[in-house]
Amino acid sequence: MWVLLSDCFFSIVSKDCARDELLVRARRKGDIEKLFPKAKVKRNAKADYLYRAAIKKSAIAEALKGEVDRVTYPNFKSSVTDAKLHGAYMRVWSALGPLQENWDEWPMFKEF
């Protein structure tokens, strides 16, 4: 599962952890701690996601519920203030656009 938040991005998978945990992985230092401040984050320079932490499933569920409760913006992309993160999200948004059946009917989408 990819989780894209206004100030951080991470991937959550069931790998290299206990049955009641999931592995939360991030590419940027500090992203995991933004949502899981008590996480024991490890750095692995040989992995596609540099930062990793095994976190209890219940803690992940609670944190994600909290994020849902904090959504107040009318446009997600506009809520992202970090320029590098915003650019990455725009590329993801654009890459996923063609999945929409009428994507080609919207000329404004062709610029991405």
C-alpha cells in the first residue's frame, strides 16, 4: 500500500516483520516518524526504500484513521507545500491519469 500524505510518503507491506506488524518503508529521512514518532527506523542503503520500521498493525490503523480525520483541504495536491514532494506527487497523478476512461478528452491533462 502506498500512502501519500501532505507531508510524507511511505509504502506499507507485509514483509520481514511479526504477524501483528507491517513494514513501513520510506524514501526520505523523517517521513516515517511524522506519522509514527516512536518508530524504531532502520536505514538500509541496499534497499529500494532507504528507511524501514516494523510497526504494529493496530498502530498503523489508528494513525491512518487520524489522518482521515484531519483532511480539511479541497484539493490534495494543493495541500503539499514541499516542492520536491509535490513534484513527485504530480508525476504519480499524471502516470495514473490514463486509467480514467475519458482522460484523453481533457486537453489540460496532456501537459503532464
